[in-house]
Amino acid sequence: MFAASCKYVQTSQLSNSDFADSGYWIRLADKYKSRLSVIDDLLCHVISTYYGSELPIKIAAKIIRVINIQEFLKSKSSTEFEELLTVSNTYQLLDRESLLRSVWNVWKFQCFRRSCIGFPYNRPDDDEVLPFPYKMDLPISDLDFFTKSTSEFLESDESKNSNAFPQAIHWGEVILPTKNSLPVYDSALCILTIYILEEIMDAVSRNALIKTNIVKFDSQIKKVYDMIQNTYSIEKDLDYENDKIIVINANKLQSKFILSMCTVVLHFSITKDIMLFSPKDSNDSPQDSSQFVNEINPDESLKKFSNLEILFSILPYVLILN
């Protein structure tokens, strides 16, 4: 991160001119990386996944599996969580939350990577993938996490009371909305939408998209989309008294993007052979992976559908997407 920021910083702002040299930071990283704890090494690999490389994701997933971090982060009952509060301070609880979010991010990145590889979205080998960590606590809401991570809060008297730290909901409590269901907040919503994406990719890879499954997934997508409220707010600008700014809830906005991706994967996997534009096929060679235009022979394409009911059920999507 430091090496990447060197190109943007002004030398006059630095106390040491070496700080502007990206090689300086790379040499420091090489020098001290062997001294990292297992957890710090994991966090470094999680950060590295933002560059899009597959290797850091695999290494991070292996670290999580080998040292069994999920057991340490498993969901706690109300009584167990209250007991945790008695032996933890706010800093320790924030460290645990940061680690928990990192593990969830590894699972997220795996799903994103799989969707980018393309149709038929085959699942990677079991020894290279982190299974859905359903036994683990979900993250707390973004507002709670970032509010309690500020220096103002950590320096306040309230931070000395660990009982002020909220408890996250469990995966078993994340259900599609009913009259009596619990509200699902932003960070949990994002995980729910990616879980649906993973389920759809599993169904596509198994060639299990029958009509009932399509209807089920469409219903889930709509219900979750309706749960996402207030993706942005208008707030007063703290730097300019009379100005206002738009504050975007990144997890809620990302959840909407992912639901759109769910719809694309769900319906394009069925209609790809009769579409002018089709999703990337993982069987394509790298040279051909940028080719998205099909030569369409309607008669031949329609022969591939043995069940006309499926074709009629997806026809509106074909017309809309064209």
C-alpha cells in the first residue's frame, strides 16, 4: 500500500525522501515479513486480494483452514457473548471483529473470482476453497464498527465499558423477510446476497437449473432487493458549514450490484446460446475470452430447449436484455 501511494505523495510533505521510493517499502516488507504472526500474515494476504490475484486468496483460505480460525470466531449465544465481554476490552473486541471481517472477505473474494472466471462457474477444488463459514459470527453493522473504531470513541470514557459493544446476529437468524423476522443490516445483507450468488453458481455448474429452481432464486432475489433501503443519506459537511454531502452505504450499494449479477448468472446461463451477447465461458482460451458475440441461428438455438415452458418463462428476460 505504501509503495502504491508513493506516486501520489508530494516530496515536500515527507520527513524522509526515501519514503517516496516504492523500492524502500518493498525492501522493508521483504525484510520483516518473516517476523509476522500468523494472524498478521493472514491480514496481509487478505489485503493483497484486492489486487485481483488468485494466489493470496488461496493462501489466506489455507491459513484459515489449517489454524482453524473459524472455531475461535464461531457464533456465540447471548450468555457466551456476555462472558466474552467480561474478559475483553474494546480494543480486543475490535481486533476480533477485524479478523472476523477478514475471514468473511476471503470467502467473498472466492465467490467474486469464481463469477469472473465465467460459465459454467465450476467450484474450485476443496483443498483450495474456504467453505461458507456458517458457524462463524456475522460482522456487526458497518455503522457500529466504524463508529467504535474512531479515535474519538476509543479515547472516550464509554470505550472503557466493553458492554457497549454490540452483538452481531447469527447466520441462522438471517432469513428472508417475514412479519416477525429480525432486521438484516448492511454487512449481513452483503453476505446474504453473495450467498445467493454462490447458490446460483452451484446450480449452474451442476446443470440443475430446472424451472422450480429458477422461480425460487428469482423470488429470493426480489425479496432481498426489497430489504435494501436507504443506500445513501444527505449529511452536513463537517469541513464546510453550509455544504452537504452524499454519504453512500457501500455494503448496501454492493448488495444491489450483486443481486443484479445474480440475475445475469441465473438467466444468461440458460439463454446464452440464443443471445447476441453471452457471458464469458471459462472453457474459452485466453485469446478468445474477450469474444462475446455469438452467430445466431434461431432454429438451431431453439432445438436446444426440450422444455418449451422454460423458454417461455425466460422470454421476458431475453427481450429486455436485447
